[in-house]
Amino acid sequence: MNGARLVAHQIRYEQKAYWRNPASAFFTFAFPVMFLVIFASLNRGARLKALGNISFDQYYVPAIIAFGVMSACYTNLAIALATRRQLGLLKRLRATPLPAWGLLGGMLGNSLVVSFILTALTTTLGILAYGVHAPYHVLPLVVALLVGGATFCALGIAVSTLVPNPDAAPPIVNFPFFILAFISGTFFPVASTSTLARVANYFPLVHFRQAVFAPFDPLQHGSAFAWHDLRTMTIWLVAASLFAVRRFRWEPRRG
């Protein structure tokens, strides 16, 4: 079996395992949809003067798309890897003919599949229920999703190496993620001149949100590729990948 077929086979396996765990699948999709319904309903009709007087929902739907992708690629992957490592599943898989890159490729591919399903669901709900305009530029959106998905998958793998046991995984993974999600303007715009915005600019969350928003922006003129944001995410992707390769462990910690 060649490399592409092997990864595709592993993605199918990961997809079957994912959908056979309805609790995990439910919360992956429930949180973005819940946040979308709550905040979009509360701010229906609101306008954002700082962003050219566009509607709040036109800003918020891309932000929730980014939040859903980050959750699927970072949170779920980090917790799943930490759990599998502690239960000895990674060690047993390492002893099979499946190469390491095949296993990780399958897990990353599964996260990207879930991300694109979430994107389609959130976009459709925003268009049908809240009058949000469909993305004006499709290719820049796809590129942003691929770069962002890969970046947060790499971050998820990197952070999983810092988790000592499965019980510690949710707080270690979620605590910094939700703080950065709030100060990155995921749930409401943050003034670009504020201290919180300056702190957020050092992290990839705000850049991913901006890269996803650009194709939805009705005031966007010319290319909708957010090159600065894509470049920043790529730097994080490389750094997280190097850290993950250096620190990754197949066996649980001893003692």
C-alpha cells in the first residue's frame, strides 16, 4: 500500500472511531453551534462601526468557523493523543506495521475532515438563519482553513506532549485556548489598540480568525488572501512541528 492509500485508510479508520463516540462528536459540533445561536441572536441587527458598519453576524459567523476548526484540530487532537498515550494505545500501535507518519497523518486528516464539516454546517446556518452573505472568495477561505487546520493540529500534537495524564488534559489544553479565543476577538471584536489585542497578536488564533474573515468581508477589495496572517500561522506551524517532533513520546510517563 503506497503512502497516500495508507493515510486514506487510516483516515477512514479514525472517522469510524470518531463517529462511534457520539459524546465526543456531539460536543465538537454543539459548542460552535451553541455559541453561534446565542451570540448571533443576541446581536441580531447590530452593526460594527469599527469594521465599516458591517453587520455583527457577518463578522461573527467566520469567527465561529475559526473557533470550530481550532477546537477540532487543537483541543480534540491534543486530548485524544494524551489519552491514547496514557492508555498504552500509542505504544501498541507503534509495534504494528503502521508507520508513525501514517498514524499521525490519519489523525490529522480526520481533524481536517471534521473541520470542513463544521465549516459547511456553520456557514449554512449563518446564511439561512441570520442572513449572512456567503463567502465572496472561496479559494482564500479554503487556503485559510488548510493552513489554520494544519497549524492547530501541530499545536495540538505539541501540547499533548506536555500533558502528564488524561485527567490533566482538559484544563491544560482548554484553559489557555479559551483565554486566547476571547482576547483574539472570537466572540466579540477587540479594539486593535488595546493591550489585549497586542498580546493576542503574538498568537495564531487572531490571525486565523482574520484569515477566515477576509473572504467573508463585504468591504474587502482585491485579493482576499490575508498574507500577513497566513505567514504568521505558517511560522507557528513550523515551530510547533519542530517542538512536537522533538518532544513526542509513544509511551506513557512512568511514576
